[in-house]
Amino acid sequence: MSSSAHTTADPHELVTGEAVALDVRPASFILRAAGAIIDLIAHVLLALGLLYLLFVAAEAVALDEAALQAGLIVIVVLSFIVAPTAVELASRGRSLGKLAIGARIVRDDGGAIGFRHAFIRSLVAFFEIYMTFGGVAALVGLLSDRSKRLGDLLAGTYSQHERVPRVVEPVHGVPPELTEWASTADVGRLPDRLARRIAQYLKHVERLSPGARERLGGELAAEAAPYVSPLPNVPAERFLFAVAAIRRDREFRRLTLERERLDRLRPTLEGNPHHFPER
């Protein structure tokens, strides 16, 4: 993601310096709260472990009260400021909680955070999360369009949601009424641009309004008609589904035959010449 990107009026859209619009999603308030709880538990466990080591050392060398207080301060700083800063810096904006919710801390322009951003976030988090039991962070996050907490506002960062659902593309076959026609139809090679437009139309056809669906289908069918013989007497949309399915099946058969030929040639291509000894 380019560091020269800048935000637009749409909080979910990021436009790079090359004028490419990126659809980025900030993590929701609920996700951020869940991630913060996980991080809080990890930091508290780290602090408890260091406290245990401090008490063991105190009993072994008989530390005085001043040394114990200094050790407690060091443990708090290490557990709640130094450790979060180091983790976010080393993982480029990810921590245990953010890994769990599928998020990453990035700059407002979409770039990776640096030491300054991680340190400011960790330093402010100690006061807005631990000192106020998360009250300030929750209040600021609810009022922010990107669920930013106070540390994010001061550091110029936000939590970007990177875990997107897997999209399963629908696969359509030849319509039943065109099965017999498809067995003898001659479908020529469509221009790449037309083939992409047909694929996009069929991919989003269910989300189009009836008027746009009929109009675009008719235009694409008219453009594809010169490459198909004979032309079936069916609606334009059914015709496009059949043409796309025939082209897909033909390309699959071509790739399958090509792979079979390569498999037959592989022993010759990868093996040694005749009577050449194995070494």
C-alpha cells in the first residue's frame, strides 16, 4: 500500500497516489474491544510473571522497600508500555489481540506504523485503558467514525480490518433448454474485452435492476451474436449464460489435453538420454 495515499470523504475508501481506490475497512468498535481485552490479559499475565520473579529475587537477595518499589515501576513500564510498543513495531501493527480479530494498526494514509506511532499508542493506552478501566477509550471510540481511541487520534493511526470473508464465485452451466443446441453450436473466440464484460455482467446480474439487467443483457448478446452460430431463440440473458458455459468448458478441455500431453512428455523431458548412465 503506497505511503502517498490519502483519504477521501468516504471513510472506507483510500485513494493512492496512482489514483487507485482501495476499499479498506476499519475494525468495528466491538472487534477492537475484544482485541483490547485479549491484549490486556496478555499484558497482565506478563506483569504477574515479572512480579513473581521480582518476589523470588527479593527473597533471595533481601531487597529493601525502595528497591521493590523501583522494581514494581520497571515491571509496569515493561509490561504496559515497552512490551506493547515492541510487539506492534516488530509485527508491523499486529498484536495477539489483533491477530485474533484479524486487524492491523496502520497510519491514516494506510502505511505501516513506525516507532513513534507504536510508542504514542502504548503510552496513551496506559492512561486511557488501564488507569480509567477502558472508559476513555470506549467513549472516544464510540464517537469516532473509525472506532479510534485517544491514542490513535494522537498517533495518527487506526485499526484496519484485514480478515475478509471468502467469496465463492457462482458457476453456471448451460441452461437446460439450450443443452441440445450447445452440443452442436459453434462459438468462436470472443474479443477479450467483450468476454470480460460478459463475465462481469453474469457475475453481478442478480444485483441489477430489471431494466438495467434487460438492457445490458441485450447489448452484450448483440455484440456476441456474430461469434455464435446458429443463434438460439432464447432471451439474451439465457444466451449469455450458455455462451459463457460453452467457452468455459472448451477452455477446460483444452487445458486438460495440454496437461495430458505434458505428462506424457515429462519422462522424456526430465529423464536421461537413451543409454545414458544414472549418476
